[in-house]
Amino acid sequence: MSASLPIQRPAPELVLLDDDLLTLEIVSWNTRKTDYVVHLFHDTEQALLHLQETPPQLLIVDYYMPSMTGLQFLEKARHSSFLGNSTIFLCSSVVQDQLPDQLSSSLDVGRLDKQSVCDRKLLTALLETHIH
């Protein structure tokens, strides 16, 4: 009778795209001692390249970025990469009611405020809820 080895699953993965370096640094700091694999991107093209290789379990995209909006990024990502079963959130520091209504219906995207991404407890709760 041979002993079976435990099945190793890849570490849960979060991808965050934000043009604000402080937000990226805060998320890096808040997730440094977790079991999550966290990929932080400041550049939309680099994020798209990563998504083509590895669809994350959780993708958080800033809405207001200089090169394109988060919505434009998500539309591009949907056409050029495989997001699989990724849970996707669009985040912004503006009031959530000001984000376009088409998000929920056409792209199946949730909405977050920046505080949910930058606060350690809120981010941990988000990760535990949406990464399996």
C-alpha cells in the first residue's frame, strides 16, 4: 500500500492594478505576511501581459488611471486574455454611485472603495471571501 501525497494547490492569487504607488505600497505591506500571492501593477500593459499568462482568483482594478479607465482595461483584458473564474472588482476613491452603471450588468464587476483595499482588516475580509 503506497502512501498518497497531499495535493498541492497553487497559492491563492490577487492582482491589483492601480496608478497610485501609495495604494500599491499599502497593499504590499498589508499582504506581506499572508499566504496569498500578490501581484501589484502600476502599468496597464504589464498587467495585461500577466493576465494572459496567469488568470488570478481576484482582480482589483482602479477606475481612474491616466492611460485608460479601469473599465477600458477590463474590456481589453476580456478580449485579449483568459480571466476564467476571476472575481473582479473596480475600485475608486470617488463615491461608488458615480461609477458607470454598465459595470454590474455588462461585465459582472463588483465595486469597491479605496478604503476597502487599503485597510488591512477590510482587505483581509475581501480576500477570505473571494479567494478560495
